[in-house]
Amino acid sequence: MVMDKGLGLHAAADLMQVAAPYIDFVKLGWTTGYVSGVLSEKIKLYRDAGVEPYFGGTLWEAHYVRGVQRDFYALLERYEMRVVEVSDGSVEVPHEEKRKWIADFRRRGYIVLSEVGSKDATKVLPPFRWIEFIRAELEAGSQWVIAEARESGTVGMYRASGELREGLVEEIVHAVPVEKLIFEAPQRSQQAWFIRRFGANVNLGNIAPEDILSVETMRLGLRGDIFWTSLKKE
């Protein structure tokens, strides 16, 4: 999953030209899609390249906290979105209510991505809560659950320094199938760790457009970060 923080049409077209085969989703970061002047054209560009765009979960939260969820449904219909992200990283959403929204979007035929973990670095979930929330959201209808890190990679699964909370990740994957998780990993060291630990096909998110080819070379074992690790596995 690649983070589009406001790319223009030319930049988006260049990205699709060189990297579309390596991208499944493009997240229109937080609420940037709401203020983009070329949104319809960009969505078409992504879809024509075989990549699914979707609004960042913060846009859903902005509608939820204002009680104007109908406007959000209208927005999805207007742009014929097929993917929805349900998150609670910026506002407090009772988890039972969050699960109901996940189930409702799934019933309406959307591909649902939900996100666990707060954008507030002072709110640290214990591992058992991560596991509880992830399992519940998968049961409610999420196809994948995203482990929060922000575009900076300094909250959620990570400490403020960007260091991964490895014990947390190990506890989560012990309880939840790794293929049902998308790990936000915007920093190169984070990407390399997940690829070394879980293999070339691990699901990664919040990848910057300029980094997507770099990540693909890591997946192929053709970058120094995991070069020798890859050779040992062969």
C-alpha cells in the first residue's frame, strides 16, 4: 500500500508507469483526497493501471465525529470507491461501534481495511488489546487489518525513535495470520526488518511513492539491506 500525500497527475502517472505491478492499493493520505483538484482524474489513472485507490481512514473519522456519515457514503458513491478504511486513530470510537461500521461497509460490498493503533504516541496499547481488536475486526468483516504507524513510522508498532516494538509484532503474529495484516512501514529499516522476518510477500503499507522500487528490490533480495539474508535462504 502506497501513500499518496497529494501527488499531481504527472507524478501519479509516472508512478504507475514504473511501479504499478508492485502496488495493490494507493491510500489518498488522511484527508488529502477531499481537497484535491484532480481527484476524479487521478482515481481513473490508478484504476486503469490495475491499482485500487481509497480514502485514508481519517476522512471517515472526520465524517463520523461530525455525525454526517451519510455524506461519506455519498462521497464513496460519487467516486465509485471499492475500498474503505475504517480507523480510530484520531478520534475515540467505541470498538463495538467500529465493528458495526466495518460490518455495514462489508455488507454493502466494499473491500474493508481497518486500522488498529493510535496516532497519539502517548496512547500505548498492550499486546493483548492489539490482538483482541484485530481479531474482532477480522471477524466483523475486515479483509485486512492495518497496524498503525503514521506516515512517519514513529507511533503504534514503533517507538518515537522509529524503533520497532519487535515483541509486540511477534505476539500479534503468534495469534493472527500474518497474511491478514498490513504493517505500516514507511522507513527503510522497518521495511527490511519485516521482509527478513516474514518473507518477500509480507504486506507493507504507507510506502512513499519514491520508495516503491526500493522495496521491490528488497523483496527480491537485490538490495544490501537483505542481500546476504536472501542468499542464505536460497
